[in-house]
Amino acid sequence: MPDRRTAQEALTRLTVDVPDWPEAGVTFKDITPVLADHHAFSAVITALAAAGRDDHGTVVVDKVVGMEARGFILAAPVALALGIGFVPVRKAGKLPRAAHAVAYALEYGEATLEVHRDGIAPGERVLMVDDVLATGGTVDATRRLIEACGGTATGASVLMELSFLEPRTVTGDLPISTLLTI
């Protein structure tokens, strides 16, 4: 079973910085080489899923939420690893049924996220999974969506945190597990 250190080493070795994408001044963290490497991807999923377990390895969440779009790639296998369901949080207008919506600020713009109103049942404990914690806006908006459904966001598990953007000033006391801090 791969450990956290293996996941961190894989992220450091395989993530590619793409300067000035999607716009000037932004450095995009391309994780596709991590996803293409079976051992790295497995290590990352195992490490991310650890945030949904207690110290004894017991699963302590009822659902995993993944944020569009790279969060989907990570959250779905995390949910499978934990033996629980996956719920997508989508950009506005992408869900076919009644949804809750929250607008928020991004590192380089604004967006609206939505979740199906029945995606999370009242009282369910939810782990949020995403690739990058940048400004904290996506995690905070997703937490508000979970709460609008009646669920409880127990924490977030992310590949990397861009600490220079101070995302935890937005996410507050939410427990966040980060594999790599930049």
C-alpha cells in the first residue's frame, strides 16, 4: 500500500508548471503526468482517501464530493476506495435537475457552482476532494452547497495548496489535508 510520502514524491516529480495559462500571470499546475502514471495515481488516491478515515482506518464520511473538473478525476476513485458514493459539483447550468447554486471568486475570475438538491442527504458527512487549493473559494463554495443540502462538510483533501494565496483565510477552521504545499 503506497504511503503519503510516495504520493508527495510523485506529485513533486511529475507535476508540470505551465506559465501564463489560462491567462498571463497564472502558473497552471498540470497533473496529467501524475494521472498517466499508474503507481503515482494509485498513491495519490490512497493518500487523498486517508482524510475520509479515522486513525483506525474506519471510514468516517458518507459521501465524497468532487469539484469540476479535475476534482472529478480524483474524487470518484477516492469514493470507490472508501466504499461510498460520489457527488459531482458542477459549473452553472450543467446539472439536469433541481440544484443549489453558489457564486464565488476564483484565483483569476468568478464562477458559480451547483449540486443536485438531492445529491447529499440531510445529516450526511461529506469529504470534499479537489486538485489545487488556491484562493479557497471553490472549497468554501462547495461547503456552502453541502450545507444547503443539509449535509456536513467534514473536511477537504487536495493534491496541492498554493499557500502564497492564503486560501485558509477563506476556508477558516475546515480541516484540510494537503499532499503538497507550494
